[in-house]
Amino acid sequence: MSETPSTGDKTLAGQSLSGRLALVTGASRGIGRAVALELARRGAHVVAMARTQGALEELDDEIRALGGEATLVPCDITDFPALDRLGAAMYERWGKLDIFVGNAGILGPLTPISHCDPDKWDKLFAVNVTANYRLLRSLDPLLRASDAGRVVLMSSGAAQRAEYKAFWGPYATSKAAVDAMMRSYAADVANISNVKAMSVNPGPLRTRMRAAAMPGEDPMTLRTPEEFAPKLVDLCGPDWKETGKIYDFPTDRVLAFQGPA
């Protein structure tokens, strides 16, 4: 991968998102919750999707305490007909979508590829890959209706390493698929809309998923979702111009994918 400038540009830091509409999946905890709060802090109306009604209501209370507004969507991310209906419902209510953050994801089994149970493989891809495809399919007309539609999908360092780690194959494969989907979508819409699409690699953060993957690690040595969220949200505003690339939080760099011409 090659580098372009970091997101630390002062023209991006803290930019207002007043009047913009943002959908965040997996919004009830961890990275999704921190991103939803940062979007609200900058003035966006947040459509927060997660499975747990109670956790969404707590998020709503926090957003209201910031002076923001939210619409709650309690939904299992693998309820694909519901994802299809979501696009239609948002079109009827708002007629557009400015920001889609595809954050919901699971770790899946840490096991050799050849030992992975098919049901667990299917579940991993349903959550990490197919749900984002179904949402892009459902939300694409809304994103194109925005004056500056922005898509951010969650990648991982597991998909970016020059040498893969043993037992991380299922998860790394799912995240590599997310990157390929983002790049393809970015190319699809590049010349026919104002939509920009990016992947993000948050690196090791203090989340439940990280704790499950690295149970012996001291979480206090890790950065937090709240530190990461402002950087991700910088990619969501109208002033963001890059597309089809990945923002790497550990190095604070935007990286271009490399491959054959």
C-alpha cells in the first residue's frame, strides 16, 4: 500500500455535520457507540442500528444530552428483508442518506480454515460481509441523492498484514472481502455521483471483540473507541475527497491499495 496525507488536516478536524443524516450499524457499544456519539456531537441526526433495544435507548439518552437527535432501529443485522425495508422507510421519511457507517461485525472462530465449522463460517460472512452488501444495495439510491454521500466500512489489520497469522483465516477473509466490496462500490459510483467510500482499520482498541481475541492482553495498554471515533467521523463529511482507500488509525495514514495494473 502507498500513503497519502493523514486525516490530521486542520480543515477536517471537528468539521460540522449539522443537518446531515447518518446511519451507524452496531451502534449500541464499542466503536459503533463512540462513532454515533461523535456524529451527534458534530450535529448529525443519527440513525442507530443494533440488536439490543435497551442499549439503544441508553445511547439515545446520551445523544439527547449532547443536544442531538437519534432514530433507533432495533434490528438483527442478519435480518436481510428488514435491511431492504430500511432503505424504503428512510426514503419515505428523509429522501436521502448522507453517511453510512457499516460497523457491525463479529470475530467468528479463531481456527484453521480447514477446521472452521460451516455454520460458523456462514454466520461470520452474513454479519461481516453480506449485511453490508444488503445495506449498500438498499441505501445506494439514498446515498446518491445526497450532495455528498459518504460510506465507511470497518476493515481490520488482519486483512492488511503482509503475512497472515495462523488461526485468523476466517475473520481475515471476511474483512478482505469487505475491502474488496468497498473498492468495487467506490469505483461503481465514482463518475456518476458524489458518493465517496472508504475502509477503516481501527487497529487494537479497548473493545469486547479485542478482549475475546486477546484474553491475556492488558486492556489499559490499548487506545479507546472514543479516541478513534473523531478520525473515522472526519471521513464522513462533505469536505472528505478520498475514495476507494483505507484509513489506518495506528499510523494515522490514508493508504492506497496496491495491485496489478
